[in-house]
Amino acid sequence: MSNSPGYQQQQDALFDRWKFARPQYEDPPNERHFARDGILDFAPWREAKPKVLFLLKETWPSAEDWEPSDGIISHLNRFSRNVARWRCILQALYRDRSKVPSFTDIDSILPQNTNDIALVEVKKVNEGQRSSALKKIIEYALRDRGFLTEQIDLIQPEVILCCYTIDAYDGIYPEDADEPCQQLSCVPVKWNTKHVYCYKHHGRLIIDFYHPSIRGGHDEQLFEMLSELLQNGHVFDHFGWGRMN
């Protein structure tokens, strides 16, 4: 994917420092490699409204098969379809808060590729594991807090969609008495007694949500929950970037 030379150079320099500090993250003999993520394609990202970063736990395919920087083919699998759907509903409701596209409507207009977003993995070392315990992901968030905040600040997202990573986000951005998280909206989960939430923090919309690969056939319910979460409390109106001119 094409990126701004300035952005790409800064991220490459950041990754070089990160790998120097964590040599165990780049260890091909032991089938480990450093996950290359960030903005997928800078040109459409620059025009995206709003700019959405998906905060993910880790990536597991080999570097030859797929890297986050390779981009998203929208209809490839459940992960890709949900990423594309959630990005579409965020952009649709940003443009028109009164019109909620249906799940079917959104599926009919998904782009072939979803590359105007950013993907950031909390656990930068790819060990080929399909999943790690949440405790392990939080350990990586705490260990690499400085690098992760630098990467996120370099990307400059307006929305961070935490994909079952809100606890990792709390590790990256510990509670700040000068700027605490402000809860904006919550909606109940349709298949249990839990809720999903969104917050205002550091001028960004932070969404505590599920992972795009969630099992159980809840894709449509997740889409509806995210739509409701964004509409409740007029969420976008709490941000300068969210007020339409």
C-alpha cells in the first residue's frame, strides 16, 4: 500500500527502534517476526471521515501469507467483512446521523478493499498463534506502552475501535486525572447481560467493542449494536472533528 513518505519514514524509524529494544520480536529461526501495521493506504486515509484505527490483539499468519500492512479484502473472511462493515457504518453515520443503513444495505455497498483505515496490533511479535490469553496481551500493552502511544499519535486517529482490547487500551493510556475518560453511550449486548460502551478520551472516540472474528454468527447483531451505540447520545457531536460544516 502507498503511504506518505513523511509518515512512512517516521513509522519505519519507530519500528527500527522498537525492534532494537525488543530483539526477541524479530527472530526468524524461532518463527517470530515483527508485525508491520499502521495506516493501510495514506491517500484514502487522508480523505477518510472519520479516521478509524482498529486496535487489535495480535496477528498470526506468516509474513509471506498476510501482514496488516497488506490491507483488507472486504469479502475475504469474517474478520475482513466485519472490519469493512464497521468502518462503513462509522462513515455513514458521520455523514448523516438521522439515517441508519441496514445490515443488508451496507453489505451491498462494501468496497472491494478497505484500506482507508489503520490497524494496530498490541502484541507486535507474531508467533503464529491464533490467539493469546488476554493477560498476555495486557503484558505487551504495558511493556510497549511508550512505543504504542508513539505509533498511535503518529497515525492521529479520530476513532479507536478497541476490538476486545479495551483493557489493553487502559494499559497503553493509564487513568489520567487531568483528562479522564468520559462515557458517552452504552448499549446492551443482545445475547448476554453485558454492555458495550464508547468514551471520549484525548479528543478521540474510543469504542469498547468485540473482535471482528467473533464466533457465534452475531455479525448482524454487532452491526446493529454499533449503529445504536453511535446514535445514542449524539456521539459525534462531542468532538470538534465530528461536527459537520
